[in-house]
Amino acid sequence: MNINIENFKQLTDFDNILVCDEHGVIIFYDVVDLNVLKQIGLRPEDFMGKHITTFYKNLTNENSTIMRVIKKGVAVTNEKQELITNHGNVLLTVNSTYPIIENDRIVGAIEFSKHFYTKENIQSLDKLAHHKVYRRNNTYYTIDDIISINPKMEIIKNRIQKISRTNSTVLIYGKTGTGKEMIAQSIHNLSDRYGGPFLSVNCGAIPPNLLESTLFGTVKGSFTGSTDMPGLFEQAEGGTLFLDEVNSLDIYLQVKLLKAIEEKTIRRIGGNRNIPLNIRVISATNEDPDTLVSEKRLREDLYYRLGVVQIDLPPLIERKEDIESLLTYYIDFYNNNMNIVVEGVEDDVLECFKRYSWPGNIRELKNAVETAFNHTSLQRITMEDIPKRMREFNQSLPVKSNEHGSQSLKEAVEQYEKEMISKELTNMNGKITEAAKRLGISKQLLKYKIDKYQLS
Ligand SMILES: Nc1ncnc2c1ncn2[C@@H]1O[C@H](COP(=O)(O)OP(=O)(O)OP(=O)(O)O)[C@@H](O)[C@H]1O
Ligand SMILES: [Mg+2]
């Protein structure tokens, strides 16, 4: 047999291969490029045994390349087609379709397609794929990933546009899961430094002596077994160094850090050479900086140095208007990541999401949607699919007045009290003494109420 290698090269240029029987029912489907499936929102096995025209809104027996080839027995090559998925995504493909002929009878067709992406397609894939390969500087997030309609968050988004033009230090304060890392990466990606590295270190996760060498680097012979090693300050040259959980930093290291930022130089441990720095320092804390300073856990001079610009991220409970858009965003996100088609949530699920206290903030919401995707067998997420703690929280709240007759004064007061306590507990990281102080009640009474409303 005479094999023409050029034809084989052409075949590798296709993104998916599809074989149909004589009726147009798919009997084989394979993809080279997984993005094709993300665009269509289906798994390969979803195609099997179904008629080709069922997958696209605008595909008919008349305009489908497959159906025409089966009917006429003549190949169609390099034909452009615009397809609209049942989801409403528009795809542009170029198809080459050949009849399969056995004993002079057309028994089916084979189609090779190449998919073309419009600018909008690529932007949405990039956003939804959330994968490091999309950016070379070690980051996942840009300002466009910050979903919010809350006025405070809008102001923060405006501020980070301005902040990104300067080199000033930024201190981000927010409870767990409020988006501190997201903000830090967005500033980096908006700045001229975006081509440089974004290096992140969790000050609370590394023991102090190791953290010192990780940050400042070492020279050979400075202590047993030490080698010439640049620290993160040096490695972040031209980019951004993100000091996460800076509230956990040891006092000795706080002095060293202050000096490095003020003088814009460092010395490696055991070294005698001053190394100049061209980096931006962004830090984050999940504890209130004023409390840290008053409790002498954060040096005041370092606080002013780190927080030339301070961003306070509100917890999700203070931006309840974002819950619905975050929910829609993450349903879309997991539809694309898991190739499952979930259309939305039942009304009571939305209601429950809006009433929940969200101690884990946006991370918890994202995880709750992921949990629901793993449980749901329908196209709409039901109360059965969401995490148990959310269901229990919801059940412990008094029924809403508009649903079940009018609410008594006692019930309304209890509901208000419960929401206030749960909000303060979230604000104070679950610390009962502090929450009681802020609520103006005794610790004992607060404990009693936590028990009563099952808030622990
Ligand atoms: N405004 C937002 N829009 C969409 N997703 C968000 C938003 N804020 C946070 N997230 C998502 O929530 C998760 C937690 O965000 P991030 O890691 O930035 O929080 P964090 O404040 O650094 O949390 P921790 O204190 O626990 O480190 C991430 O998956 C992020 O994508
Ligand atoms: Mg973080």
C-alpha cells in the first residue's frame, strides 16, 4: 500500500473524530482537544447512540454535513459550519466528511472536525479553566475573576486598578476565604510587574528559622550544611512577594523584614554583600491589624511599613447580594470543569444560601457548589444535594413569615438575635469572649444562646 505521509499530517490537525451509522446515529466519538468538550458541555460517552442533530440547536438533516454525505454518498471537505449548542454556545468548525461504503451500500459516515475559537470563547475558557498553564507567572487570578456587585467590593476593585500603578506595599485584611490571595494576584497581574514572578509564602506554615533562610537566602559555610541559595526576596526580583499570614511572623523576623523593606536591600544569612531589591511586597492577615498591634503581636512600625495601602475585605455575610451571582458563577465553573450540565438550584436552595452564615466565606460557597455537583442527579440542585451543615443551619432558623403565616414577635426577635450572634462569631473567628464583648452580653449568656441556636 502506498501511504502518503502528508495526509497523515493533515489528520493530526483535527480536534475531533466522529463516526455515524447510516441513520446518522453516533457510534464512535473521540477528541484530540479537550476544550471541544468544554465548549459543548458534554462527555464523549454522551454522544454514543444519539442522532447527530440532537446536539446542536441549528443542525438539521438538511444542513448537517454527515446527513448530506450519508444521503448522497459523496465526500464533503473543508466545509465551514456554525453550530449552536443546546447551552447556547456558538462554535465554528471546519469539517471533512466521508461516506463509509460497504458492498456498494452507504453504511455510515466519518467526520473530522477542527474547532475554531472566537475571542469570547477563549476568554471564557481561560476564566473557567482556572489553570496555571494559562499564565506563566504562577498566578491563577486577574481582576475579572473577582465576582461582586457589592458597593464596598466595587470600591476595592477600583482601588486595586490605581494601586497596581505604584510600588507601594499593600496589606490585605480579610477572614478566611474572602479572597486575599485573589486580590494580591490581581494587583500583580494589573501591574507592570505581571511579566515578573509572583511568589507567595505562608509565614504561618514555616518554622521561623527555616522561614528566615527561605526569605533571605544563605551563603555557603554560614552554618553546617548551608549552600549558596537565593531567598524569595531575590527570586521575586522584578515581581511581587506575597507574605501570607504575616500575623504569624516571629518578632525577630519582623525587625528583619522592616529593615529589608525600608532599605530595599537584603543580606543573605552569613553573607556580607547587600543585595538591592526591585520587588513589591503585598501581605495578608486574617486577624484585625489594630488588634495585632494593640496586643503587641505586630510591631507598629512594621504595620505602617507593610500597610501603606490597606484593603479590608468584607466577609460574605456582609455582602449577601453577591451570593446569587457567585452561585451562578460556580455552577458555570463546575459545569465546564466536570462536563456535567446543571441548570441551577431550587428556590429553597437559593433561600438557604442567602440565609446561611458562611463562616468559610467564598471558599465555603465554592465548596458547597462542588459538593452539590457530586450529589445531584437532576438538572437542578436540591436541598438534599447541599452540605449537611447548611441544611441543619437552615432548619434551625425560624420559618420565614411570608411562607407560613405571620411570624410572631418572639420568632422575629430570635431570628434577628441568631443572625447577629452568628455574624459576630464569624467576625471574631469563633472567639466567644470577644464576640460577647462586641454584642454587649456576658460570655455565659452568649454560650447559652450559641447552644440554644446550635451555632457551634
Ligand atoms: N470575589 C470572588 N469571586 C469569585 N471567587 C472568589 C472571590 N473571592 C474568593 N473567591 C474564591 O474563593 C476561594 C478562596 O479565595 P482566596 O484563596 O483568595 O481566599 P483567602 O482570603 O486567601 O483565604 P485564606 O485566608 O483561607 O487563605 C478561591 O477559590 C477563590 O477563587
Ligand atoms: Mg489565602
